[in-house]
Amino acid sequence: MIYTKKSLAKLGIVTALALSPLAAVNITGGSAFAAVSEPLLLIENFDSLSNGSLPAGWKIAEGKAQVIDGKLVLSSPSISQPTRVIVPLDSDTGDYVFEADMTFVSAASATRWASLMYRVQNEDYPYYQFAIRKGTNALNGLEFAERTSANGWNVKETNFYPEPFEYNKTYKIKVIASKNRVQQYINNKLVIDTDQAADWLKGDIGFQANGSTVQFDNVKLTKQTQELPPVQDSAVLFPAEPETNIINPPTLISGNESSASRFLQVDPNSNGELTVNGQSLQTALNAVKNKQIPVLKIENEGLNEQLIDALEATQTTDIHIVSSNPAIVKSITEAYPTARGGLIYTKASLNKHDLEQLSFDVHSSNGKTAIIPQKLLTKDVVHYLHSRMVSVWGQGADSKDAAHALIHLGVDGILSDNPDYTAEALGEYPENTIVQRPIVAAHRGVPSLAPENTMAGYRLAYELGADMIETDIQRTKDGHLIIMHDNSVNRTTNGTGNVHDLTLEEIRQLDAGIKYSQDFAGEKVPTFKEFLQEFKGKDVVLLVELKDTGIEEQVIQEIEEENMANQVVLQSFYLDSMVISNKLKPEIPVGFLYSAGVPKTESAKLYNARIMTEYGTENRVTLNASYGSTYKEFFTYMRQRGMLSMHWTFRAQDPFSDKLNEGLIGPITDYTQWLTESPISLETPIKKRNLKVGHSANIQAKAFVDYRTQKTDNIESELFLTEQSDVVQIDGNTIKALKPGVAQVFIKHTFTMLGQEWNIVSEPIEVTVSE
Ligand code: G3P
Ligand code: CA
């Protein structure tokens, strides 16, 4: 299935600009206005203007602007004091190409911005603008916005640029406007492509700064003589998956057409050209385009240039690059940032040390996925990698039984030469079947049972069986890392004041338990070190949120001092903080915390999922959105692309079960106990059973309820058949043999979690009936 949405993808759209030679235009020290019929409407480099002046006819609508050293400089100290310069045009048009060089000199914060204004009415407002924040890498770093007739903002489209703009670095900004169509570019990369510019079709141009000081230079306005093509309906690929009742089923990857992803092994031929099964790579990419997600296996070094040529020529951005060599994955994903990475595990065995190294290698090569042969996979392996944000693709499923076994392990993807076995197996489960245990992160410990962010709460989380323990880090006045959610200690302790204004000594005097209950009196505010040391070597991962910026190096240093890079996942609302952390210690997974609206339509949801996946991929972060920002298509889209994520903060049962049904894997919750009391797996005592016609057998399952203790409980279960059988008859836990043949019998356990019924199912038991 292919959904489409107006897209930013077609970066190569070229507009035929009928530029006349500049020599034909009157270029003076001031502005040069060409006749309406001339394609060049204005050109200005400010070089011959004196400091403090403005080009003739340009007007300051508000704030402070002047030419300084051959550049137009706009200064705005704050949001409430913007600066706007309007350039009235002689020509009565709105179809133009507006170009300028832009340089941030300073900004009050990363959210402050500058803009090119266009189709300005009344030399004031309404108008449209291409706004560019200093922090261009924020989700709304770039905007197509309207200043409305009511003098308010209507932000119609947003996007991000892969990196934040640097101070004193010049970027080429361009707007192409034609009728209702507008394209906005940075350094020739198309970043906004819209058809929502129908309200104002003509008007002047201008420049604006908001909480920033910005230089503009080399301004050029050219008439746009040709219409822009319709907004590209670029495909958002959402391949259909097999029908199944499993709520979070694995995606399929194979070398043939019947899977969501297409595995393509890339080899250079004798001429050094890249091929897939003898075809050129371009041909292979075009063949799967808009049908399957390409997964390229690359084992040769030095192919980057040719590979990127093929990806660009086929406009392939939604792609997975996998290799057994981490250096290859790293160099390709660095050179081609929208590519997602995966590592193929090739050793004959997989012990604890291998597993740790594999997780490190996946992350430090910019990957998110590990491909592991079925024979090396266990539930513990999947669990280890999942809780370190590595998505697991099992390779095998070469029979239907093997497919069931792999599904049963809770993998995120199945790579198989015979995907039809998996497709068939997936169709055989009862409603609401869970095969993948959610990774439960205990939010600030277990605040529903113990004071938040205290050692008592963390220990309880561990005892309850949390997979991860979430916590919030800040730095004290005297430079120590401590754990506290709020900026101040007022809410959770018996003291007052901001963490930044208190010393460690002062904070350690406080009681962090007494306000919660007398039973917890005496609990201290933990240091980060204390928290690390408590769980060092235990089977739990620490989900560490950096509440401050500028502490990244110290956080990582303390983790390294405890040799715990293998036990920590970092996250933050500050993207830059995670980018810095990732550079400092690429082995540690990092997550970006954010909230966003959920689009209304199916195609808008998929488009949003695509943009977010690109955002996570390009910034090397997992997308740890608030749960209200998530939706079923988001989970499925990400799962198909080998990306895990954690979502917060579950404090009520209904949204919790709803999100699990939609495919949530990583809940962050105040109520760890709601999930950890539930069974996680159902094991059968036998895999095969022979029976004579007329005889019966009784079969009971055991359920593992906790990974740490490997405790098993005898639980209530029932047998079931996936299809009508005349070989056996099922009654409760009894199989009765009817006639010679073979039947697949499953065991099912139904339990209640979050106020809803769920099933876990065993691998099938093969029952052979003979005379
Ligand atoms: O784990 C993410 C979540 O903790 C973010 O929100 O305010 O509880 O830190 P907050
Ligand atoms: Ca937090």
C-alpha cells in the first residue's frame, strides 16, 4: 500500500528561470529596479552604501536596521521588539525568486529567528515569510508562515534543517513564489514546498529579525516566469504486512516481493559498478521504489561515492544500510544522513560480552538495528538489546515451525528467504496476542508507591521487575550531579531553593521522603554516582534524563568512571544535548524527548511519521515522544524501519492499554507494577507429541513471569487449534486423537492487564496421530 502526501522530497525540482544578463540591467550603488517585463526585479549588495544608511526607498517598519560594512544588519533585542525592513517594489507581482545571504550574528536563544518576508501588503501586513530559527534543527526550525490580516501568526508549514545554523556562517536563502505555490530553500536544499500561498498573490518583500541580530547580503529578486509544478505527491511508503492478531508483529524482510522490506545484496561487478543479482543498483532500487523499503547489504569498503550516486539518482532516502562491518555502516550513514544503519552479527556464538559489544557497535556506527541468526537468538538476547534501544531482526524462519519460534521470541523483524512461512504463521494467533514484552521504564522510580527520585523508589522499581529506571539529572551550585526533577527542591523535599543555588552539602541535608509519607522519612536526594553504583552490574538499564544543558561531559564521565556505558540510555528535551552526548560517547544510545500534535488524516499521519523518522535518523536519536504524540501508524512505520522508542508518562490505565494495542513497546510509567505483575512468556513442556487414535493427552504450560529470577508459575491455560482439524479434538487442556495425521496445537493463557484481556501463546506443539 502506498500513501502519498505533498512532499519535500523532490529536491531536484528545477525552475526554468529566464534570467536576462545582468549587464542589461541598470545596476547602481542603490537598488536597481528593472522594468516589469524584465526578469530581474532587484539586485542589491549594499557595497556602495555608507554605514548607517539604507538603500533608496527601503523602509523600516519597526525596530533597528542599517547598512554596516556592505551588509544590511537587522537588530532585535527580544521577541517583543522585532525589526522589519520593507522593500516596496515597482512591479505589481508576487511571482518571483527572492534570494539573499543570511548570517546570524547573535540570538537571544535557539528559538529566535530571522526571515525573508514576501507578498507584503500595505507596506506592513499581512504577508508571508520564510522564518529561520537559530536552532534550525528544532522540529519547527523552519517555517512557512502567514502574518494574518488580524496581525497574528498562522504557521502553515514547518520543517527542520539537519544542523543548527552557526553564528557568523553565511547561508543562501531562497524563496520561489508562483501563484499559490511556494518553495523555500537553504543552500539549494528544498526545505518547504507548499501550495498554501493563495491568500496573497502579490506584494512587496522584506526582512525581519526577532530576538536576533542578522546580516543580509547579495539580495536578488527575479521574476518567476514559469509556473511551479504541482506539489510533488511523493510516496510515503507504508507497505502492507501479513494479517495477524499479534498486536506488535515483526515486520518482514526478504529478497523477494512478498515482504515489507527488500533485502538487496550489493556487489561491485568486474567493471567496479554496483550490482544486485547482476542488475545495476539503480535498476534494483527503481524496481522496488514505492513498493518495498530497500535494505542494502554492503560488505565492501570504498563504495560510498557510487552508492550515493545511485541513491540520489533514484531519489531514495527511505533506506536501510546493513553490513557485518560497523565501519561501513558508519561511513555510509555519515555521508548519507537519511540512511538508517544495521549490523549483521556473524560470529558463531553470542555470549554476554558479544552482546554488549554488539550493542556498542550498533550505536557507534549510527545504527539502530541488529540482524542475528535465529539459532543464536533467545528471549534474553532480544530483551538485552531492546532495553538498549536496539531493534532486533531475526534471520531464519525457514519453515513454519521456525517462523513460529522466531515470532515467539518477540523480534521486531524477520529476515527470511521464505517470508511466506512467517506470513502464514502470523495468521494463526488469537486476538490480542502479545509476543513482545513491553520494556517498562520506571518513571522517577515508582512514584505511585514511593517518593519520586529516591533510592527507596529506585530499589522498589528494581524489585518489581522494571526493565529500565528513569531519572532526572541536574548540577548543584558547586558542580555536583544530583537527581531532582524540578528546578527547585520545594515540591519534593522539606527545603526550599533552586538546585543551581544550593551546594551538594546543603541538598544532602534535605529530606526527600517525608513529604510523601512518614514511612519514607530520612530519604536523601541521591547523587548521580550513588544511583549508578546501586545498579551497577544488575540486570536493569538506567534511563537518564539530562535536565540541564552543559552537563553532558560530566554525566558521561561519571558513567565511564563506573564502567557503565553498557547499562545507560540518555535522553533529553534538548536535542543539542543529545547530539553532543552522542559525539562524546557514541556507544550510549540517546533519545530526544518531545511533544507534538497528532495529524488528523491517515496520509498526514504517515507523512508526519516519515518526517519524524528522518528527524530521528539524521540526529541519531530515538524519538521519545509523549504518548499523546503517538499513534498506530507511527509505531508501525518506525517498526518497519527498525527504530525503537520510549514514550511517557503513563499514569492511567486506559491510554496505557490503548497505546500497547497500537504497538507501543517502551512505556515510561509511574505504575511499573501494572505491567511487571503480568506474565511475559508461555513455555510448553514439549514440542512434539505422538498419539494413537482414540487416545488423549493432557498438556499444561508454565509461564515465565520475571526475566531476572527466571521464576515460573503454573498458570491456567487452554489448548487451541488455529484451524479446523479432523486429526485431533481439543477440550480444555486435553488433546484427543481422532484419525492419523499431523496437527499444530497451541497453548494460550489469557490474563488481565490494564483492565483489558490479553493473550500470550506458546510455540505450537506438533501432534502426530497414528493408528
Ligand atoms: O522520561 C521522560 C519524562 O520523564 C519526561 O517528562 O517532566 O517527567 O521529566 P518529565
Ligand atoms: Ca524525566
